[in-house]
Amino acid sequence: MLQGNRDVRSNVSLAAVLDEARQRFADANPNSLARQNEAAASLPGGNTRAVLWYPPFPVSFVSGEGCRVTDFDGHTYVDLVSEYSAGFYGHSDKAISAALVDVIQGGILLGAPNRYEARLAAAVVDRFPAIERVRFCNSGTEANVMAISAARAITQRSNILAFREGYHGGVLTFAHGGSPLNLPFPFIFADYNDIAGAAALVREQGSDLAAVIVEPMLGGGGCIPATREFLEALRAATKETGALLIFDEVMTSRLDYRALHGAHGVFPDFVTLGKYIGGGASFGAFGGRADLIDRFDPASPGAFSHGGTFNNNILSMAAGYTGLTQVLTQEASRAINARGDRLREAMNVSLERQGVEGIVIGRGSLMNLHFVKGPVETPAPLDNADPSVIALWHVEMLLRGYYVTPRGMLALSLPFGDAELAGFTAAFDDFLSSNLKVLPRRTN
């Protein structure tokens, strides 16, 4: 464990406390800093994935085991980033590792259907009730692009309804007004969890609307769960107008054994998947109603062409099948999501006891800390958060030996146990008590 923060007892500013914490972080991680500087010569910013960069520089890792990772300077952390939910199985699951070794020894790029591809497809169809057929691709971003494109082609309509602060991939980013790199689909935007407003907009669009795409819980948008009533309203409105409903479950499928659409009993036309279902290898999938996905059957006249060199690559197929069928059992799914609920509750208890204005929201093994007044049911209250507070939390938890995200999201992995929960809860409580002078205070 690195050195945590000293008690903040004097009348100092939040900015000064944050600067001092970042300096201690920099002093403790000279090898990560050296790697960062070297990498910046060929990689803009020293890395190739924006979400992994944060000031003063990101810590870099050399190894991982279970739910722990080790950095270039020899510090070990309990991992609560879990590759932004993709690392659900942890860093060293024996069954997945054995499956990967087996297929590597048998040939990596076979260039034909292989022994794992249909097995994984059958496991996905068996697990998730809204998926009757499935196609594989290489990322959640690609899965969402394919689902949206298919919806527009099938309906012969143009417009797509999405939700402000939603995230559906690197070219489908709608936080803070969206990204200039977004694909030029004709999007219309509604507010998340606004039942009346969203349903009215679907009906207003009528025959111009091809699809609605929604996360059953916002991921990058702060882990705000959708209400069942909101999802039911979207289902009813899209059925009425003939638009197709896409559930982006790239993150949220881990939150219930049957994914969140199964937990809520609301069944969309398309479901997109990614992240952990590849077992640690790159993965994406889009599935749904048989009549829709069968439009991709190459044996059918007029079929949609769906290419992708690595769609059925043997590493993702073997790791994905092994993880989904041998590791993520119903018992394991229930246990880790129950543990996540307990962690979220414990953090909220600490915030209340310490008198700090903040709330942890989410569901099961995914959650997000926000230093704002609760409850939080839409993204709007998050605009009131001071980014320096969550930045201080981030660096101080790193210094305490807990790898967390800069935006406050926590993603648990299956190896994360009760001992790790207790340790993290104690470290979080210590962070609060050590920084009360600069943290936002609750008011009646």
C-alpha cells in the first residue's frame, strides 16, 4: 500500500490538497512516469485509450492476479476498475487460462468456423431471453453500430432516438453534448428516465424513427439505473410506432444472470453485448429477434453482408464460451452482485455518518460515487459536482492501494471477496475522515 493522505485539519483549499496528493502520487511512481514520458514519443498522451489517462499521469501495470494488479514501481492494488467492467472474471481465472492455452497450441487464426463459435452462440441464446439469434463482432462499439445500421435498413427509416449522457461506444458518445467524432446518424435526444417525454418523442417521430437505443443502466453516464416503468414505456411506444428497440447491455448484462432485460421482463428487439463476454479477449455481439438477425444469413436472398476478420477469432470464442458456461454460473452471478449491493450500501453509510454530501448509485457489481446531493435519478444533478472532489478521491484511493476510476465508477470482478470489500470500505471511510475540511458537507 502507498502512503495515504495526512489528516486535513488546517484551513487549506481543495486545490492545494489535490495538488499535494498528486505530488505524493508522482513521487511514489517514478517508473510509471518514465514509461509515460517514453510512450508519449509515439503515442499521443502516452497511451491509446482516452479513458485510461488522468493527471498527473496514469499508473502503469506489469501484471495481475485475481482481483489485484501490480504497477511498474512494485505497488499492488485491489482492482475496482476491472477494465471498465470487461474484466469481470479477474486477471487469472484458471479455466479461461487453460482454454486459451489449448486453442493457442491448436492454431490461432484458423480462417474458418471453429469448434467454439457455435457453442458460444448457443450459450448466449440460452442465457439471455431477448436473444433468439446472435452475430459476433469485435467490440461493444461495433455491436451498437451494427444494430443501429440494421434497424435503419430493416425499417427503411432514418432517425435514431438516443439519450443525453448515454454512451454506446467511441463513435456514439453523448455525454456533455456529444463528440465531434460521432457517426453522422440522424439522432434525436431525450432525457433519461423521463417516461412521458421520451414516449411522446417516439410517437412524435412516428414513421421517421427507425430505433431507440438505451442502456438499462447508464454506464459512462454515472451508473443511473433505468426504472422498469421507463423501459416499459419505451417498449410500448416503439411497438405502437413500428420503431425497433435496442438495449445496449454491453455493461449491464453482468448485473443479472439473464441481463437487465431479463431481470426487468422487458424484451427489446435488439440486444448488444461486449466486454466481459469475451472472457478477457476482444468481443462484441448483437442479437435479438430471429426474424431480424436472420437477415444476416448468407444463404438467404438479399442477406445483409456482415464482415469482420476477427468476428469468430478462436481466442475470444474459447475464452468467452468457457467464461460464460463454466465461470459465470447463476450462483456466481448472484454472489458478486449481492456483494456489490453491500459495498454500495456500506459506502453510503460512511458518507452519511461522516456528514459528507455524496451518494453511491448503481446496481449489483457496477456503481458510481458522486459528490452531490441524492437521490440521483437523471444525469442533471451530476452537473453540480465539483470535479476536483472526485479527483482527490481518485488519487487518494490509489495511494491507499485501491485502483479506481477517475470518474468514480467501480466495477467488481468475481474474485473480489468479503475481505476486499471490508478493506475498501475502511479505506474509503478513512479518506472521508481525513479530508472533511475540504469535502462538501451535508445540509439539512
